[in-house]
Amino acid sequence: LLASGPDGEVLWLDVTHCPGQVPQVQLRGRYQLPPCKQRWHTCAAFLPQGGLLLCGDRRGSLLLFPCSSSLGQAAGSTGISNGSPDLVSEDSSSNSEHSCLLHKEVLPLESPLSLLFGLHGKTGVTSVTCHGDYIYSTGRDGVYRQLRLQGQQLEVLQKHRPCKGLQWIEKLCFTPDGDLLVLGFHADNFVVWSSRTNENLHCIPCGGGHRSWSYCSSSSDEAFAFIKCGDVMLYHHEAKPCEQQVLLPSLHGREISCVRRLGAVGMPGHPALNVFITGSEDTMACVLALSEGSRAAIPLTRLTDHISSVRALALAHTAGPSDEGFDKGLSALLFSAGGRAQIECNRVVCARDPASESSVACQVIHVASHRLDEHWERKKNRHKLVKMDPETRYMSLSVMPDTSSEQLPTPWKFLAAACSDGSVRVFGLLEAAQKLVLVAESFHHERCVLFLHTQAGGERRHLLCSAATDGSVAFWDITSPIAEATTALHRAEGELQPLALGSPLLTIMAHSCGVNSLHIHMTLEGQYLVASGSDDGSIHICLLKVTLSGGEVTTGTCMHVLQRVAKPCAHAAHVTGIRVLRPDLLLSASVDQRLTLWHHSPGRLDPLSTTFFHVPDLAELDCWEV
């Protein structure tokens, strides 16, 4: 029995009752909740690791306390006197309770070993449960979170938002067949949501969540009991064989807008499984495994952190601090961005599933997130500034190559983003501190930036290529802003003011309208082959040479166009995917459902082969070597 008292004090009591005897009450521990207006616990669970108690409070915090069995020995037993049990009476029962409370000062008042303050907002934590090696918490903020225990510290791995409108999540139920049922309230209805099929199994009008209720399920039937207007109501449902059969399950509820290949996971005795990540307009990113033998796409996990559509993905293949047990698998930082100016960063770790030799185990760990409107709220003198457009959308992402040097080694990773408000922004990520900050920006294009690509140059140079809706392609040298940002991040103690990216080195009007695809390939001679595709169906290729000018103190970058090739009407619709495979080989894909291989030679671009595919409205193209 856990009882909350004044000043945030929680008592852990063991109550034992035998018929005809006085209940035996033993005080086992005393715990202190953090200061807040509503200071009481709402749920608790003993962790299977032993010696630890996990509590959720009305403020939405998760607290981890020690609960060793030796703590309660000092308080002793208060229900048995001289070894002889007393008969049950009101006086003896009240004396037992009074004696137990008198002994509570003997035990120390324990503080939390780990505290996640306000994890579920201000509406409180509704349940905590343990399943497998993970901890799950639910709250009335519309999400449930997956955590794990690192030593004696709680670490949040990721959060899940089951469905739109389900703001009150009360409980999680793990079924024997591997499904996760989310129980909660949507308006005045009780909802049972299936995480496996992403659909409502039950929606029962009960009046809302402000009532006593209970739910129980088995393989044959389900029951939901609740109190409404003083009456006890019972909803009973018997399991029936499902008449519907899913012939081809969908990966997303709406159109897929981006795709990236994470890598391949080897299987002994089985063909390797390719792992992909897709983003969609349904606000989710899906990690899936594709078997080349069966050609079946198997969803591994879904990321539901976004509040709007997922428009762009980027991967950084770096080892992380949380890869224990996955040393022979894949590990990468996944950046996802889209509507409402939101960027989410997660570490995705995939490896062979120990329980099944032919499947993949996937773990997603949330690292950091960023929203421009939240950044604006922290600005000083913001009343003098024009607030950013909350509808700003990230159109494209690209991870900078390694920015460390012998003079200044840095754990920071840098990410470039193309934005619909006409800006090119650069963000810095420090994974250990879970910080994602805006470090530099430029509004050179003055119109929606559709695509960008970053490339490492010689002499530790960092180049960026961006394209906008007017058909222009701009080339930047962002080496100095990155170096300045790295130095400022090492010294910064408070909020970092975004630096200026400056002006591009070169701007080319490559197309007559928006550029939907862009790719850069570095040749053996150190030159850059830039290919782009447009809304007008044209393909443009230019060969660039980058040279350094100036002395050792001030070194500038010069960019020269060596060759340009334009292929108008290369496709009959928007060119939404393009890749330079070799300096003489180019691949393009279009909404006209054609995949075309081109031969590139000086001044010419000739088609080699064309393949028709039955994927309408192609959004993006990704390639890899086998």
C-alpha cells in the first residue's frame, strides 16, 4: 500500500490480514515527491530488477526510489504483541495504525534516485508498467513513452502517439499474440486502440474519463465496466472470427514523401535484409525490412513524434553511446523533418533478432528535437521582432560530413535544412547532451528552397548546394560559418544567436521552374558533377571546379563552371529523383512512371534504357551499391 500524505511524503506499507486476527501493518519506506502544486502519486510499480520502486505523480513526473527490503526492519511489526494475535476490534485496529505512524520517523525520508520532471505534462501520469526489458508510462498528454533503466537512472527511448484525438491514455495491455492495446478516452468514449493494426477495436460511449472503470480481456471475450450516473454499467463482447482479410497491408495511411536506405543486416543461412526508412504525410516515419527473396516489406517500428507531415529524412552513420548488444548491426542517427518547422533526431539501431534467425530487431532511441516557434519563444526582446511563420515547412535535409579536425576535435554533428520560408538553415547536434540548436541561416533565395545537398571539399572545405522554386541552383562555401559555430558552441553557456551564412559563391539558373531533385558527385580529378531535375521535366548537369585563393591567413574559395549540359523534356512530368552513379552514368525517375538510365559525355546526355514502373506520383529516389 502506497499512501500520499502532507508535504509530498509517500509511505510504503505492507498490510497482511488473516481471518480472526488483527491486520498486520509494517512500514517499509518513506519517500519524498518533488515540490509542486498538486503533490501526490498517481501510479507505481516495482521494477523486476529488484530494489527499485517507480512512481508517477500528478505533475506528470516519473520518480525512481530505492526500496530495499531492509528499509522496513527498523519500524518493525505493529500488529502482533508478545507473539500472541489479538482479536479484531476497532480499538486494536486503530492502535495498530497509530503505532505504525508513530514509528515512521525511524526510517529515513528517501529522495528520488532518478527524476524526469513533467515528462507527461501537467495533467499527470496515469500508469507505469514493465514489459520485457523496458518500462512504459502513459499520461493524459496523449502519448505513451518507452524507457529503460541505465544503472539507477531512467532513460527515455521514444514516445508514441497512438492516434489523433486520443488525449487521455490510461493504460497499456500487452496481448499474448504480440499486440499492444492502448486504453484511453476520446471525448466521452472509451477507446481500445490496436498498435499492430492501427485501428480502434472498441469505442464505447461512457461519458468520459472522470469515472471509475475497469477493463478485462481474454482470448474468448472482453468486458468493460464503468459507473455512470450512479449506475454500474457493463459492456461485454465475445470474440468472433474476423471476416476481413488484409491482402496487402499499407505502410502508411497517406502518401509517402521520402525514403532512405539504412543498410543491410546479414542473416546466417538466410539472404540479407535491407532496412529502409520512409516518411509520410500521415505524420509518421516507418522503419521497415525488405526481403529480396520474398519481396515483402515488414514494418519494424514506427516513429510518431511529429505533429505534422514528414517531408525529409537524412542519415548519419556514426556509432552511438547506446549500441550495447547491437555491435554487429546497423546504427545511425536519423533526422526527420517536415511541417510545423519541426525536426526530430533519433538513433536507430538494427541487428539480428536473437529470438528468430530470419528477422531483425530494431530499437529507436530519441535524441533531440527542435521547433522554430519554441526557439523564438526563448529569444530576448522578441516583442521587437516579427515572429517566424509557424507554418514553415522543412523541404530537404542533408548531414554535413565529419567536421572534426586535429586543431579542434568536436562531437557536434551539423545538419543543413531547406525551408519553405526561403531560408537555408544549419543546425548543430550534440548527442551526449541531447541538444539540437540553430547555428546559422541565410535568406538568400527569398523564395521556397526545395532541395539541398552537402559535400566535403578538399582542404577541409564544406560545400553546400541549394535549389529553389525559381529554378536557380546556388553553391555555398560554409567552411567559415561551421568553424565559427563550432567555436561558439564550445564557449556558449546560454542561448546561441544564429550566425549568417553569407552569400553563395555561384548561382546558376538551371531550370525554368522549381528544382525537385539534386545530387552531387565528386570525380577522381577533384571536380564536382552536379545534376538536377525540375518540374518542367528537364535535366541539367554542370561540372564545377573549386579552387582556393589568397594567402595562408585569409583563404578564399573560387568556383568555376567547366561544362553545362541541359536536356529539356527528358521526362513528361516532374523529375523527382536523380542520382549520378558514375561521371558517365546518370539515373533519373519521374512522375511519368519512367526510370531512365543516361549516358553522360562532354556536351551530351543520351538515354541508354527506360524502365516503366507502376508507382504513381513518385516522391523520391535512393540508390546503393550491391
